[in-house]
Amino acid sequence: MSKKDTTPKKQAPTNNGEPMMLGDLMIHYANTSNEPFAQLLRKCMTCQGCTANATPAPTPLEQWVDGQDVMQKLNISQRTLQNLRSCGALPYSVFGGRCFYKRADIERLLENGYRIDSHTTTYVEKGGWRDDD
């Protein structure tokens, strides 16, 4: 028969009886531990220059924009936006009868369409647009 472990188990730190958020737990760990990683965390937490110019990461809901915002920002019509959805160029999610798009997907769509033409185009008065040769 094996011997039972009688070592008291460490309880996870709590905040007034409630579980701590991950960020608070990491701060608690950094402030109470002498492990090398905790020391590195303490050093990072005290570095004022590192966080002074940092922009906060968008919350999950801020990563989504609705179709009206997309049409306004890109100056496109509702039909153009529908075509982008239909051909699979722009992923979307439907909630409450409205389409929502991830900002990252819109940026990817713009990046994929970015190109520099090897020639310039000029307007010719009677003939419209033509390529310079």
C-alpha cells in the first residue's frame, strides 16, 4: 500500500474569494516568486519606457466592424461589399441580421490588392484613359 502525500497543497491566490484574472495572477507571481522568470517579469513591469508608447490591444469586440463602417471607410457600395462576401474575398459573421467583419481581414484584403504599376496612366481629352508607352 502506498503512502499518502500529506504535504499541504498550495491554494491559488484569490481576490476576495474570487479567482484572479490572468494578468493579476502574473503580477502576484512576479511579486512573490524568486524564480528567474518572475525576476524578468518584475524587471519588465518596472520599465517605464517600454509601456509609455504602447497602444492597448483591441478588445475582442473592437476587432469587429459592421458593414456600414466598412462601406464608409473603403468608400464602396453595398453591392461591392456583397460581391466581396459572395466570392469569398472577405470573411464575415452575421449577427442580428447584420454582417460584421474582422479588421484584420479587411487589412489583409487591402494588402493583397496593393500593387505598384510599372507604367503610368494619363487622361487623354477625347480618348479617355490610355497607357503611356
